[in-house]
Amino acid sequence: MNEYLLRIENLSLKRDGRELLSQIDLKILPGEVHGLLGPNGCGKSSLAYVLMGCADYTPSEGRLWFAGQDITHQSISARARLGLTLAWQEPARFEGLTVDAYLALGAATETKHADQSWLAEALEAVALEPRSYLHRYVDRALSGGERKRIELAAVFAMRPQLAILDEPDSGVDVLSLGDIAALIRHMASQGTAVLLITHRDEILTVADRASLMAEGRIVFQGNPSPVRQYYSQHYRLGSGKRAAEEKREQHSAVEVSA
């Protein structure tokens, strides 16, 4: 069982009397890109917050294992030290902090000890010109797309074992999806596993495997192509709730062979 970097077993989450997640089972291998696809409001971000250990997101049942350790009740800082990180759907602004200083905050130790070319590498990985951005401030002067790219550059510089990317395509134009896909594959090539959270199935082509979430449950798992097809047939364009109600009994967890 220890060959998996991340194991989620029978995980459920209740908040304010509502069940947000129900009996989630998910496994991710080292260096794997795993897509988590689903309509807005289905619980994808809630799962990301549970994995990261955010306040008020302790599972009501189930267990989490990461890098061979049970992290179900570990703090967010302990999980970060193990190599788990989250890129938020809405990146933060930092008044008075320059891009180069921001990238240096969480950069891997070996990166910090290298020459400063890693700063340029991180920005180039997200298709930003280093000379134009290194000394800009991470504040409201940057567009949402620019802040998103800079946050992804910071994650790239961290060299985490697992990067949870919550809607990395949010606020980024369609023409930039190729840049994001290239970044994800670059991270995977360096040994970072990626949990790619999205509601846009076209970016799922970058994934090795994928899971489909609806109404707090994993309803379909397998290779990206059949997961995309299932999503298109049952959940796209607002059909998710109706399809989930009709299909839940039959498809609580469907596994597609490679």
C-alpha cells in the first residue's frame, strides 16, 4: 500500500449539519498527474481544504495517508513540511512584496542555494518574462491571470511531493491552457505529483488518470478520455444534479481499466 503517495479512504466531511463530502476513495502515485473533474459546487475545493488540513475541514470519518504517514489529524504546517502544498483558486495579494521575494519564500532549500537563475526558470515555466515581473509587486496592479501564474511559479519553485492545483485555469484565457498544461507536465517530470482540480474537461488531457466528482462523491474513475466522455454526457451544462440523482446507485464508483 505504501507505493501510493496519497491515499484517501472512506473520507466524509460534514459542516454546519451538511454533508459536503461522502465516502471519498482516491489514490495518487508519486509523479502522477491526477485530474479531479466536476461541476462547480460539487465539493472539489472542500476536498482540497481537507487534504491541506485547513481549519474547520477535519474529516467526520475516513483516513488520509501521505508519504507513508497518517496525516488525518496533522496540522497544515506539518503537511507542508512533508511536501504537500495547495495553489488556491483565488490567489492572494501581498502589498509591499515583490515577485522575486514571494517566489523565494517557499522555494526548495536546494533551489535557494543555487544561483538566481531559478527565479527566471520559475517565471518562464508559467510563460512570464522574468525581466518584466521579478521586481513588480504582488498586489492589485497585477491582473487575476498574472497573479495566478505567479502563484503557480511559486509552487513550481517549491518542488513539493504533491501539488494540489485548485482550478489553475480560473481567470486565465483559453489560449493559456497550453501553458498551464506544459507547466503541469514539467512539474511531473521533476517528480512532483499533481492533483489537478477543474470543471473544464479540456485541460484533463494533461492527466494520467482522473476522477469525476458530483454532489460530494466520486462517481467515476479511470483514464481521462472516458472520464471526459462521462462528464460530457451526464454533468455538463447543468445536468449534473439530475444525472447524479439518477446514476448514484449504479455508479457510486466506476473503475475503468487502462
